[in-house]
Amino acid sequence: MPDTDVSARPIGVFDSGVGGLTVLRALRTRLARERFVYLGDTARLPYGTKSADTVVRYALQAADRLVGCGVKALVVACNTASSVALPAMSRRFAGLPVIGVVEPGAQAAVAVSASGRIAVIGTEATVRQGAYQHAIVARRPDAQVLAVACQLFVALAEEGWTEGPIAQAAAQRYLAPLFAGRDGRDEPPPADTLVLGCTHFPMLGAVIRAVVGAQVAIVDSAETTARATETLLRERALLASGSVSPAGAALRLLATDAGARFAAVGARFLGRSIAVTEVELIDL
Amino acid sequence: MPDTDVSARPIGVFDSGVGGLTVLRALRTRLARERFVYLGDTARLPYGTKSADTVVRYALQAADRLVGCGVKALVVACNTASSVALPAMSRRFAGLPVIGVVEPGAQAAVAVSASGRIAVIGTEATVRQGAYQHAIVARRPDAQVLAVACQLFVALAEEGWTEGPIAQAAAQRYLAPLFAGRDGRDEPPPADTLVLGCTHFPMLGAVIRAVVGAQVAIVDSAETTARATETLLRERALLASGSVSPAGAALRLLATDAGARFAAVGARFLGRSIAVTEVELIDL
């Protein structure tokens, strides 16, 4: 039964670095029966400052490697690669499900926003490229999208300073202006939905929630991407049908550079410790 | 008189991004008669995560371009390139003065430290490479060097959040452990000297000083590099002898990517506004 064979294959997850491990974590929570191969192109990050041609070339190299590992689907956990390289990847691997982070996040934001006023936070590059803005307006032309770069959140997440006074003050400084006037005023709130448009930002979920308040819907693109992956695999009858994989065997970690840093920083993003020996260094 | 001709040429300053503009600023303050060409390899930053071979290749390409602009000396304002590529650059351009940021900083730290207990802060890559540590111990074998990566300082400097509660709290968190026990205790201070081993960190000089206290000597590698450049140019009779250059004509800015970001972030580092049209986009 070839169908059974394919559904037993691992899911490939690709990112420019360790940020995509938050997407992998959401995928593993939602799809506990699946095996995964994660590839972080740590030697060549960041993608956000590179030309579109270069990002497409790098993303195809990473996808080639993951397809060579026999994956049944590709999750592009990198915002830049999702914005720029998804069509090229779908063309190259016709028939293989390819899921990016931008479309699921935009879709969820439009579904959940009552007012159509949607705030998007991301890296400078993501905000400048405007992929979330375009994807949201394509689904709801009257949406008002306010996009703000929160560059310090990346450094805070990588440093592991995701709670406490520094993270709180940074969240306050970036986000309070977006959601000011929410309480005790007559005018409508500036935004009722906040999209976390960077793989690092779910790490700061608690301090972000504390600033924006309970009424604002927070769209975590890691979680929405995991949901979109599950839906697509179910539609194509590709969900693994076996028993829950043992944690060790269920995951391979590939990186193009700096296994020690990948292990140290990645552990926080993945939510479990990573042994340096577990990270396979590869060339692309 | 060929000597006169050479001394009238500009000084080339090279960095992987905008951080080196703090070095350029110190150079312009100290050497007001000089003209400068600054090259920021913004398309390919960061260098700190790349292999030594690649950093040498990139640094030589940048140096070729600056030598093509007719510079009389090369200042390597990038910590990684200073650590890795200085010998290759000196070989390639025999006779041309080449000054890095690491040696002047290490030299100043050893000269100023009474106890030999010296703290060095830098990026993760700089701390891991250990160039400051080696350069200090080479000059003073009994020195005790404590190196700490202060990654968030880079993001704070680029965001322009160089004062206020967030910068203060970050400085406190990174630096207080290094200088704890300084006041009101009998034991000697853990370090009497702090080297700012990253071009971004002079931007945070005030909050750093507030945490470490007035007794600790702070070695700003931008300032020490400017002084070393002046000394070397004087020794070789290459100091410009003309009148002070008008500010506009005295500086050319070259970048390999993102002129708008270079102008916006760079203005804070250089200490004067930069017009986007002033940044010449180049390929290396």
C-alpha cells in the first residue's frame, strides 16, 4: 500500500535559523504521531536582508535536502522564505504539500477579527516586505492593517529574556501605542487582533498578552501553521496512522552552522533540551 | 611631491554593517582634516557567524574596493574581520597601513588596568572567537580576562533605545554580576577595566557607566582605534596637512544593501543625519 508508506514519512520543517523551532514545537504538540526533520540554515541567516533571488535559491537548496530525507510535506517556518519562495518550491516539488507561515496567520487573523483592524508585528524585513499586509487585504479588502517592526523581541527571545521587567518594558513600548485608548474611552479600539508575524514572538506570548489585554485576539502563526499543516495532511490522507512516536526517534535536527548555539538557544524555542551531538551539521 | 599627494587621500573604513560608524565618528572627531570613505557590507552581515575563510574573502573584496577609491590607510572597524582577516589584508596591500579594532582596545586595556582584571563585552561571536582575550594576555600574561556576550546591546543600539529604563535594566543584568562587590566590601573588585568590544556599544556608554560606576576604566574601542590610526598616520607622515575638510565633501558612504535602513540606523551611530541619496549602493 503506497499510501501507507507515504503517510509514515517524516514532515520537513525549514527555517533560516532556530526561530522555526517554535513552529516545530506547535507541530509536535498538534501532531504527536508524526516524525519530523528540521533544517535551520544557521550559517546563512538572516534571510530578511537578502535579495529575493538569493532567498529562493537558498530555500530550494534546503527543500532539496529535506526532500532527500524522504519527507511527505514541507513546512516553511521562515517568514521571509514563506513570502518569497513558496511558489518556486511548489513548482519544484509538484504534488508535495508545501505550507508557509504567512497564509495561515493571515487567514486566522481575518477569521477572528470583528472590526477588520488588525495589527501585525514582525521583524523589520517582514514588515517592509508587507507579505502579511497583502495576504490579509487579499482576504478582506476593507481591512486596516497596522504593521510594526519589533526588532528587540528577536534578541530578547534568543537571549532567553522572555519575561521580567526588560521584556515587559519592551512590549509596553512597542505595543501600547497600537492598543492605546482600549480601556475607558468611547472611541473604538485601534485594533482587535494582533498577529505574531515572527517565529520568535510566541516566546514572548505572556508579556505581549499582559500589554494588549484580554480582549485582543492574538494570532500565533506557529499554532496556525500547525493547524494548516494538519488540515492539509488530513485532506490528502497523509496523516501518520501509527502509534505516537517515541520522542527521541521522532525528530532529526539539521543545521548549517554552530551546533552549540543551535542547541543552547534552540532548546528554549523547542521547549526541551537539545544535546549538541543531536544537531547534525550539514552543507547546502 | 608624491608624499603630499598620498597624505591628501581619504582613509578607508570598513565594517560588516553600520556599527563601524561609531569608529568613523571617533575618527572624524580626532582627525578633522581627513577625508573618509566608509564601506558597510550590509547585504552580507553578520560576519560573526561565518567561517574564517568566508570572512577573509569578504574583507579582501571590501578592501579591494576601498583601495580602488585611492585610500591611504584602511581601518577595519569590524571586530570579526579584525580578528580573522587583518594578516591577509596586510599581505595583499603591502605598505598600506591597516588598523583593526581589537589590538588598540587590548593595548589600552592593559595600559589602564592596575589589577590586570579586565572585563570584555562583545557579541556572541567576538566573545567566542576570543580575539580580545588573546590580545590582552599576549601583552600581560598574568591578566585575568572575563568575557561576556551582551547580545541585546546590539539590538538596543540599532533600535535607538540607548537610554531609559530598558537599556538601564539590560545593562544592569549583564554588567552588575561582573562588577558586584565593588562597593562596601573588603575583597578586591572583580575587574577594574571594561573593554567595549563591539562597535555598537559606545552608543550605550552612559547606561554602562551608570552600572559599573566611576572607578572602572571604560575602554571604548572606537576611540582607541581612532587614536591608533592617528599615531600610525603620523609615524608614516600621512596625516592630511590641508585645512579642515568641509563636512559634506569629507565623507563618502558605500553600502551593499538597504540604503534606507543604513541612513536611518546609521545616523544614530554617526551622530549626524544621513540622506538616503548620500548612501552609494555597491556590489562586491
